[in-house]
Amino acid sequence: MEMTRCLLYGKRLRKKFWGEIVNTFVLLLNRSPTKALQTRTQFEAWFGYKPKLLNLKTFDCLCFFYISQIKRDKLDKKAEA
């Protein structure tokens, strides 16, 4: 949920896009190296070749401050820019 929240509010998207953001997070996670696979990606371990990363774009954010759990629900922002 942390990465979903970060991607969702990094580009100021509405909460209705959370499913697409989770799919994006899983794609990024599967293309990130891990120690368990000796620095290979999960994609590489499954398919046997390195994934192409040409279509990835950056999400940018500068600085955030924390919002108390009392003032938000599960999918609300934990921080404000």
C-alpha cells in the first residue's frame, strides 16, 4: 500500500485509479533486482532474459510531511507536499 499511495499522490491522481497503480507497482517490483535471486530480477528468473525498461517513466516528488492516522482513512495520503 505504501508504494501505491506514493504513486497515486505523486501524480495527483484520484483514488479510483488505485487498481491501475497497484498493477504498475507489481510491474516495477517484478523488474527490480533482489538479493534472493543473486541480484537478478523476478522477471529475469521467470523468463530467462532481462526485461526491457524503455517504456518506464519517472514519478517525481520533492518533500512531504506526515498526516496523522486519525485524520485519514486507508487509501488517503499519509503525507502532504
